[in-house]
Amino acid sequence: MMRPPKIVVVGSINMDLVVRCGTLPLAGQTVAAHSVNEVCGGKGANQAVAARKCGAQAQMIGRVGSDAFADRLMSNLDQQTVDHTRVWTTSDCSSGLAIVAVEDSGQNAITLIAGANGRVSVSDVQQNANIIESADTLLLQLEIPTPTVLAAIRIAKTAGVRCIVDPAPVASDWNDELLGVDLVCPNESEAEVITGVPIETLADAQKAAAILQSRGAKNVAITMGDRGTLLGHGNTFHHFEAACVNAVDTTAAGDAFAGALATRWAETDDLTEAVKFANLAGAIAATRHGAQPSLATRQEIEDLRSTQ
């Protein structure tokens, strides 16, 4: 592909309130935090920025609210050179908000308030079908209403546009039509929720991937943190080792993975190469604090590749 790939993301745009603490609180427990920061995030916006940093053209379809966060969220997309001409302001509504608690080990717990993300509608998607149809890859997550995600999938499939679904968070109104795409890329927890298979070993991951394929997914990439990624590709399974890094915050590692994978797959049409590349992007994100500030540039990914 001579030109940069065009990645269209239909998804969420959030302000993340990131609270850092020694350990995550248990139910009913109060813990003292080290700090709190406001960081632009949302799985949709994170993945669009990740793709852009990897060299793709990235365009968002989504919504922000009419609150104080909205201008900052839009300005951030502008600074990241993500096309936000199809991101609308929703009156009498807050922007999406995520409260992200990160413990010193790097593990996190996230509470989401959908806000304007909950107003991204089937009509929004249908009115912008031409944007999806012009994409090399459509990238989707589940922080917007499930019917909206399904409408976007149908437009992409009809137009022959490659479609990737990051099934996070797994919605209460789960529909297996979400699996009927070119690639599904859950983490191990999400794969367990969808399939019912606890993932303790690579064999477990392979079993879960096979179930997801039997339920409609053409390809499956299950990310497992420091245990790497299991790819179910056709009738074969391949395990990719994780890069050796010092993880401090896993908040956007999955988003880094998805954005990088979408970009590299569009560039090369080689899913194995794309997963290798995406693994590196996810690893770099885990070494940095925050969501979008942790996302790697193309050069940083290539530099890490040269050391592995």
C-alpha cells in the first residue's frame, strides 16, 4: 500500500480521571491515593490515536458532551491529527468519563460513565456510511451502544471493508453478531466472559479462540499481558511471546495493540506480521502512565523490535 491506510474508528471519547494508589481497594475498603490526573482517553479515541501514531490516517465517528471536558477532548484529537469532523457535540449531556484506579504494580480498575458515548446512535452511523465505506479498516469497541456497533459492522461487511472488533467492555446485551467480523481481539478476561473458558494456560486460550471462531469470528487474537498473544488464524494457532518490558500501567495496552494491528494489517495484509507489530505497541504502552500519553510512535515500535 503506497498511501497511509485509512482507519475509521466508531467509538468512545472519554476524559480519564486517573487515580494512582499502592493497591486497588477491596469492596468496602478505603485506600489513600498518591495522585489524580485528567487524561484524554476513551477506547475509541485511544485506538484512533494509536493508529495515527503508527502512521495511519485516522478518523473518529462519535460524540462528546456539552460540558467543560468537550473542548479539551476535541482539541486533543486535533493535536493528535485525528480527523474529528464526524464527532458531534451532544447538548444537555456530559462527555464520557472514566475513573481509572492504577495500583503500583500497574494493574488497574476502571469505572465508566457513558455520557455522550451512550448517544452515539444507529442513525449517526448510517448517515456516515460513506466514511466507513471509504476505510481500509473499521475499528470498533463496546463503549458505545451495541446496536450502533452492529449497524457499523453491517455497513462495513456490505462494502467489503475489513472490520476489527475489540469486545471491551463485554456488554450485558451481548450479541454473537459482534463476532462476525474479520478479527476479534479480546483480552483474556473478555474472552472468558464471552466463552465461559477461564484462561490459565495457552491451551485454555486456544480453546477459547476456537469457540470464538466457531461462533463467527474469522480470526481471533487473545491478548494475555506478559504471557503474550494467542492468534487463531484459519485452522491454525500461534503464540507470540510478549516483549520484555517493565510494566507500570496497563490502562491503554489493549488500545495500543488494536490501533497498531489495524494499521499494520492494512499495510501488509499479513495478520501474523500485524500481531507481532501490535504486541510491541501494547508492550510500550504498558511501560508508561496514562492512556493516550502511553501510545507509541511508529519509530518507537521499530526501535523496540530491533532489541527483541
